[in-house]
Amino acid sequence: MAGNRNAKQRLTTLAAAGLAAACLSMALPAHAFLARPTLFAAIGAATKAPSGWQQFCAENAEDCRPGADQARDVVLTPELLQQLYETNKYVNDRVAWTSDDALYGKAERWTLPLDRGDCEDIVLLKRKMLAKLGWPQGSLLITTVEEPGPAKGRHAVLTVRSDRGEMILDNQTPEILFWYETKYRYLSRQSATDPNVWVAFGAEQPRPPAFPVER
């Protein structure tokens, strides 16, 4: 247990130092980003939580409890948008993607990474760091998606909810996009009211006219 505490303290220290040193790299000015269409994804019925989340919660119960401000809405400002860019950049730069099989000898294991991990681990670290910066847990939703192409591989991203819509933090790109700007088919994510409740996405999703559905 002492080893786990020391590792988590080291992670927190490294994260804080990294965020302090991170610089903002935005493709568009904040006001242009905030002017994009506000559109929320259509959510369907409750679905089974991923086995990796259940395993992670068995080992990290404090990271899985609903927060006191779970359902608080976030008013997105240029300053908060900068926090998202800095956090996304820091984690993407710091954690080298490495499969669970290579790290742990098993197909699936979710954990907070130090310098190596797969997409779920990277999402967990972004979620943890943003929560420490004051983002309510209900705005930080682990999300499973299907990638396009013949392989249709599974992937995980972090959905960040705000009054301007839902943004995606992804280890495969330095950009932050609204959900409707990505290439993915959305499968499931955490509920905004309880991180242990997972919900499926609706079969039909609304899209602004300028962003047709990916096929």
C-alpha cells in the first residue's frame, strides 16, 4: 500500500510540474473555437460497464465514487479551454502508447500510467489531472468508440462536457474537437450523474450541416 501511495504522490508531483511547464498550442483562437455549433450527442439506455473499468474501481475505489459536484455544468471560458489543451498535450507527450499485453501480459488492464500505457490508461490520467484542477467529475466521461476502416478497432477517449457542448481529448491527435467533428462511431460512455453507470449512444446522432456523418 505504501508503494501505491508513493507512486500516486509521484504521479501527482510530475503532473503538476508538467502542467506548469506546458505551453498552449491552439490551431484556432479560443473565440473561434467557442463559436462552433453547440450540439450534444444523443444518449440511449444504460449498458454494461467495461470490464477494465470494473477492475480499475476494485483497485482504486476513491477514483470511482460520484463527486459532490458530479452534475455541475461547466461554463467554458478561454482559460478553461487552455487547461484542456495543456492537459491533453502534457499527457499525450508524456505517456508512450504501449499495449496491455506488452506491459502486463494480458489483453485488458486499466490503470493510471507513469510513462507508458494504452488509450484507456491515458484517458484515466487526463481525467485524474483535470479533476485535480477543479473540473467536476460529471464533466469528465470515459468514452468507448469504434474507429473507421475495415478493422473497426475499439478505442477510448475522454469526453469533456460543457455549456458549449462535448469535446474530445484523444491520444491520437493534439487537437481538441467537438464530438461531431471526429471520425469515430460512439459506443458507450459514463453517465454524467454516476461514473459507475454507463450508457450507450443513440443509433442516430444529430450533426450540424457542415459535419456529415462518417461512413
